Amino acid sequence: MKRYCYYCDKDVEYTVKEELIHDNIEGVEYSFVAKLAYCNGCGKEIYIAELDDENIRNANAEYKKKAGLTS
Ligand SMILES: [Zn+2]
């Protein structure tokens, strides 16, 4: 499966890496594992909507846990 890379200006093969992200919302610190895609050609991060959606869901879930909120 290929995705468009802005830097290479073409569809490229990419590699998904998991990275632990630390963030802070209104003083509540939390961390979550984000999936980030990197172009195999130039090594730059590329945007993939499905991964972004998943990252946001994970971030929200971890934030709610830390903030003591139930969803
Ligand atoms: Zn590229």
C-alpha cells in the first residue's frame, strides 16, 4: 500500500513506527503510543488520516484516564 509523500511528490512505500508521546491538557499530563508513518524514500513523516484518527482516539482515552473522567 502506497501513500503520497509531499517531499518526494509521489506515492511511496512507508513504514509505521510506534512512538510514546507525552502531552498535557489543562495541566493533566498523559502519554500515549502514537503510530507515525515515515516515507521509505526520504524518511520524512507523512500524514495518514486513519493513523491520525487512531492516535487522537488513543490520546483522548489516556487523557480521560488520567483526568479521572469516564467516557
Ligand atoms: Zn518521501
